[in-house]
Amino acid sequence: MAAITGIASATPHVYGKSERPGRKIGHVTLTDTPGQTESFEQRLNRLLDVAGVPDVNYSLTAMP
């Protein structure tokens, strides 16, 4: 959890459910905040590394 909270503008949300295969027990919200020293994409890549997600292709879409 500390690795996630160490990423600027990353907010973990834990649902308080017990773990079992295939069950979603939480998620992380990552927002793009102006003035960050790392770009959104750099922070996203750090978050994916922490989560153990292998290299993936993704596209970033700005929300209004």
C-alpha cells in the first residue's frame, strides 16, 4: 500500500472484502494534477509496475 500512496495523485480504494480468486477487492484512482514533477504516463507506468502488470499497450483519454 505504501508503494501506491507514494505515487502522486494515486488514491487506493479498498472495499474491505476477503480475498478469493477473481474477486475485485479494490481499485486505484490516478488523477492528472497540473504541476506534478512526473507526467501522468510516468506515474501510470510506476503504478502498473507496483501492481505487477506486465507491459501493456494503452491509450490515454482526457475526461472533461
